[in-house]
Amino acid sequence: MARIKYSALVSDMRGKLNGSKMSKGRSVQTLTNKIKGSNPQSSYQSQVRSIFRKYTEKWRTLSDAQILAWNAAALESSKSNFAGAKYHTTGHKLFVTTNVNAIKNGGTEILAPVAVAIPVIVDIETLVLTVSGQVVSFVTTEALETGCKLLVKATPPVSNGKTNLKGLFRQVALLDYPLVAGVNVISSAYTARFGAFAAGKKIAIQAYTIAVGGSKQFKAEHDLVGKTA
């Protein structure tokens, strides 16, 4: 569904409509053909859909006190819509998204809203991409706090001329505590996700620190982009 913001003339339009996709960058709006993913039924996507269905249905089994608690928690947090306007989510959406995030990140079921303490956010640096031996490694600059995890996303190998990598990141590894500052090798996880890579390609990596319980994740300050050699 397309989302449209009207002024004297249309000033903002985003979303999907009749085979087209409308989006906005920092200084330009674009209209492109909508592209279907190469594998919309991947095992990961199926897993997330299954978790989503489970907790959508589980909402109906909560007690009145639990529902009131989730509704109250939803009113304490705000989000921004596509036009930049602030709004509050619903207790139902907060309950479902909290549990989807927790379960897919290796956490446990959360039936009552809890305040999530912001952990030390682990940053990354020094990406190494070596074709010989198919080595993919990076350095973490901080250690994980007890009970936290580090979610690592990466892009497939792309040409060096490609600049827009935003929609290409996919989860490749979930690193558990204890994780100390230092070199982390994710070669096997990367090649299992994307296959072998050749020289002269570009790969990017992102990292997210997942708080205790798994319901929230915090992005590292830096993304890493490197050239395979």
C-alpha cells in the first residue's frame, strides 16, 4: 500500500502500488519497479512468520491485567511514521514485536513488559576478506556484557561500483556471550549464507548488540566495507 502526504501538490509518496515502489532518500524521491525477492520462502523468513503467528494468537490468551500492562507500556514509547509525525504503537503490536525479536534472537518468551537496560554497544573495525581460505573476519572493540549477543549482518559479494547496499544485508551470525574485544572469524557462517566469493568484490558488514532477553538490538556505530583479495 502506498503512503501519500498531500500539500498543494503531492509532496511525499512512499510504499508499493500496482507493481511500483516509491521511496525517499536524503535528498531525492525515486519510483522503481517492485522486485520480488529471490527466495521469499527462506527458512529464516518462515521461522519469523511462524513466531509472528504464534504471538498474534497468544495475545488473545493474556489476562486483562497483562493486556492493560502492555497497553500502558505502548503509551510510554513513541515512533515516527513515514512523514516524521510521532505516534504511539498499540499494546498488541508491542507484545508481538517484543516476542518476535526475543525468540528469533535466542531469547525467551516475554509475557509482561519490562524496561530494557541499554548495554555497552559493541563496535566493529578492521574487516578482513581473503579469497585464499575464504576468510571473513573483523575486530570487536568492546566485550559483550553478560547475557547479551552480537548479531552480525552482511551483504553478498557485489561489484565495487555498487554504492547502495542498504537492502542487501542479511543475518549471517549470532555470537553469544562471552565475546571479548578482538578478532572474530565468521568465515563458515558467511560462506554458508552466500557461498564462496571471488577476488575484486565488495562486502559490507553490520553489527547489532542484542540486549539481555533479546527484545531490543542496538546498532554499532560503524559499518564495515571491504574488498575481497
